[in-house]
Amino acid sequence: SLSLPKLPTKLVEELDFTSGYISINSPINTNILARNDSNVSDPKVMAKLHAIMEAVADRVEMHNNIGEQRNNWNSLLLTSINGITLTAATMAGIAATTAGIGAPLVALKLSSTLMYLAATGMMFIMNKIQPSQLAEEQRNAARLFKQLHGQIQTTIAIGSPKFADVKEFMNKVLALDKAYPLPLLGAMLDKFPSTVEPAV
């Protein structure tokens, strides 16, 4: 025959082997129940966080699209300027090697001069707007919005978000909107600011 050790009476009272769960009278079970009750999320807070998360995801897509568009603008402008400059230089070379004075020679010189002026004007506009910098700003905005999207997902996954979290995430979204504006006219960032100030 086998002799089994007898459990202490206190332990037997705290454990309920018939159900497989900890007894209600156990202090361990009471703590677990209290912790679970405190982790219940407010439906309004969860709804607002999901709405903010959807708005952030939409902004990520918008900044990605606009960044790609402005990168295409940069490539197109650079190609156009190089093509105009090469054509003007070719026409100037032909005019220099052509002997005599006549209407064709004057037309070559005038066309070359106009093309050089057009290339100079386009370069001035590019130096003012800087499309490559605009594309980089949109890439940074998309990266920061993705990071904010991950933070909201982590807060929801951890559980029990508060209204303070909603306000904090909304302030971050508004700060990024102001720091990285989408339109060019009227809201474009100054490329060479005299003073650097925070967005909010």
C-alpha cells in the first residue's frame, strides 16, 4: 500500500480541487479579480483611440503618396533643366561654328539665349522650393505617423487606456500636421528659417 502525505487543513480550505479553480475565499483569487476589474477599458476611450488610429493610418498613406509625387517632380525638373541646358549649349556651339551673318545664325543665338534664361529661371525656382527637400519632409512625416500608429496599437494592446492617452495622441497628431503640412501654397515650410521654433 502507498501512504500519501496529508495536506495542511488551511491549504485544503483555500484550494478547491473539485472545480480546479482557486476558491473565492483565497486572497490570491481576490487580487486577480480586483486586477481584472481595473483593466476593463472604457468603450468611449477605445472608440476614440480607434478613430485616431484610422486617421493616422490615412495620413501615412497620404504622406507616402505626396512624397512619391514630389520626388517625381524633382526628377522631372532636373531632367528638364539638363535637357534645356544641353540643347542651349549645342545651339550656341553651332552658332559659333557657322560662318557668316544671317537670319539662321541670329535665330540660333536668340534661341540659345532664351533656353539659358529658361534654365536659369527653373533653377531659381527649384532652389527656392527644393522639391527634393519636400519629398524628404514627406518621408519623415510618414515615418513619424507610422511610429505614432504603433504607439496607439501598443496602448490598446496593453489595455485600460485613459482619456489622457486620447488627448496625448490627438496633440501628437496635430503637432505632426503642423510640422509637416501637405499643401505647398500658404503652408510650405521655410527652408532657411531665421529662428527655429517648435510646432506646438
